[in-house]
Amino acid sequence: MATGTPNSTRRSERSRLAILTATRELIGDLGYAKLTIEAIAARAGVGKQTIYRWWPSKGAVVFDSLLALSERPDGGGIELPDTGDLETDLKSVLRATATEFSDPAFEAPIRALNTEIINDPDLAAVYREKMEAPMREAKRRRLRSAQAAGQLPTDTDLDLFIDVLYAPLTQRWLLRSGPLDHTFADALVTTTLRAFRP
């Protein structure tokens, strides 16, 4: 029998998701500079104080709105594909990354987040802990699997490998200096593997 007592946990989760969705939508509609807590609250159907109670700044809301995109329904961690073929798997991941960076719906909030990270050391620390560190560890796990299979030397500096592979993609995206397409992604994988393999 229903008691009629509202479930505050369910209501809070509904509000949180509404706020995060509204944030992503508004960045696409307005751009980061014109995004306000008031606009997010109005779009999400909540009071401003609800947002301020959960997030200390506009940048923090933007960060969580992006973090929510990577949350898996099963609660599992990030995993890169492991078919046993390192080159194929890395090309798959780099192509997906290039496609994501070229998607206006994704690009606007990510550019906004990068701007905030540059100017807010506290947000940068949260980004490293919650987004960058888990993603980097997932990449290391895939590379360790390749080492175990004899596809990479056992003394490979995995962090350097990751930086060499991803930095050109990030640089081209940040500066808009060239296309982010599958040809470029494949070339990065081929070049990086050639540099690190014996």
C-alpha cells in the first residue's frame, strides 16, 4: 500500500539529471559565456538554491554534466576495447575520440570545461581525479594487456605512449588547425606504434 510519502532520493536524482541535461543543452544553445545558473535552473525546473547547494560554480556544473555522459548504467568503470589486436583497438578508440571532438553538441561543453580548468585550479584537481585519472588508467590497462601479449615492449613508458598518441589530436582540436577525421586518427596510431615498437 502506498504511503504517499515522497521519495526524496528519487526526487533529488531526478533534479540532478535535469540540471545536468539542461546545462549541456544550454551550452549548445547559448555558448558558455552566456550560460548562467539562473538559465540552468529555469530550464531544469528547479530553484537556483538547489544548484548552489550541490555545485560551487558554473564550471563545476559543466564538469559534472560532462562526467555524467561517461557514467555507465551498470556502474562499471571505463574499459577500452581489447580484441587482442592493439593497432585495431587503438584506431577504434582514436576514431571515436576524433568523431566526438567534431560533434558540436560535445565540443561546446568540452571547450567550456577546458577554459574553466585553465582558470580554476580547484576544478582542475577535480577533473584530474574524476575524469582524467580513471581514463588514463583504462588506457594503461589496455597497454599492459598488449605488453603481456608481446605487442609492446615490457619496458614501454605507458604514460609517454598515451601522451604521444593523444597530444596531437588534442592540439589540433584546441587550435582548430586541421581536420579531425579517421585518416588523422589512424596516422596517429600507426606513427605512435612505430615509435614504440622495437
